[in-house]
Amino acid sequence: MAVYSGHLRKMQVSLQQEQLPVSGGNAHTNVNYDLVLDDQRVALNPLVGSYIELKFRHNIACIHCGRATKKSFSQGYCYPCFKSLARCDLCIVSPEKCHFHLGTCREPEWAQEFCMQDHYVYLANSSGLKVGLTRGTQIPTRWVDQGAIQALPIYRVKTRLQAGLLEKVFKLHVNDKTNWRALLKGEPELLELKQLSERLISDADAEIAALRDEYGLQAIQACDMETVCIQYPVLEYPHKIVSHNFDKEPVVAGELRGIKGQYLILDTGVINMRKFAGYEISASLNHD
């Protein structure tokens, strides 16, 4: 059994099919996961079906500045970074509240790189139908992190603010949240995302036209892409969801039954690895 030590980051993913096709058929892609501990990356898919043990070493380091912190904020930041970084601002969770144009962004240079670029508004099927948005560079990683089994970009939008405003329009008709418990209980029923997107766009036609009047036709462009179908390395879903938490139990162990979203699914419970970014752990992994 090999032992690896370091500070957690969210699991990294790679996909066998990364290109999004235009009309001509759905894209099917399988997800490969890596455990990330500082600079180490360990393939997890081969470990599905094996016993693993994760031990929290009672040290937490901010994933931005590296300083020691007793408590993690916003999935891995110390309190000073949480209060000063734009990536921890409320507008990241609620992009329609972006205030870059008001000159009050905490990090204008960071915002230029991450917020003032093309975003996609999409429909996904994770624990059911939802609407979401993401930077173009985060497709399809964002969908995998949410545990979506299907996803379909419906609009390409020039900035995060405009994407947030469009998402807000669609949220009047479609849920924007993922039920993480339902996500981990099994695969949702497959949906006809193309048909659902057409209905949604029709229902929101007046609001979409108003946004285009304000920001211009080029700012909000309809996509012509096909649904991406995503398969996760899961042997068995739990009948009852038990959530592990390093803050309450420093040792999390069991047979790895699967991986979905940012969750490890063990026979003893599930753990959200992204939630504990910056936590120093040792991982005992059976590669036999």
C-alpha cells in the first residue's frame, strides 16, 4: 500500500472526449480522476473497488497565499484572502451582482482575465434539470465537478455579468441548484435537453430580447451544439447518504465504490474533496 502526503486540492479530471461537437450526434465521454496533493497527482480510477484511507494531519494552508489557518473559508482560503480576493466575493456565487463596471472590484486585473471573457449558459442534468454558467475554458470540467450526466450549452455570452443576467432570466423557469444527496444516490433519468432548451428559450423570449437590446446582438449568441453525455467511474451508489467530514473525523477509510462530481463514494460514506482544499492529509492507497 502506497502512502502519499500533502495539501489537498480539488480532484483534477481528464476526459476521453474533450471537443464539443456541432450538430451531428451526442458526445459521450468518460471521466478520469486524479487525487491532487500539493504537486503530486495520483490516478484514482484504478483504485475503484480497493480500500483507501485518508488521514487529516490537523494542518490547513490557504490555497492562495499558503499561510496556516485554523479554519478554511470558501473551500480553501484563509480569512484575509477570503475578505480581499475577488474570487471569494459574493458576485462569484451570484454573477448578476458583478460590480466590475462600477469600479469596485477587489482585483480588477484578475477580473479582466476571468470575468471579462466569454461564458456559456447551459442546461445540465445532474440531480435533475438545472441551468448554469461557466467560462468557456471550464467546459466540460464545470459539468463534471457538478456531477452532470448530460450538458448542453445554449448561449455564448461576452462577460460573466451578462451570463449571470441571462441565467437569472432562466432561473424563473428552471432550477439552478444541484441536490447533492440525489446526485449520489444514482443516475437521474435521461432528458431531451435540446427540446427542453427550445421550450425554455421560447418561454424567456421577451427577457432575452431585452438583454440583447441592452448589450447588443453579439454579446448574447445562441449556440448550435449537441448534448454531451458523461459517464463516471462508479461501481455502486449508496442506499443511504452518510457524509464524512475531516473536521469531525480525522480518518476517513473504506472501499472506494465510485467517484462522481468532487465526491469520493466509499462503502462507509461520501466525502466532498473540494470542500477540504488546503487540508494536509496522508493517503494510503492500495494499488494492487
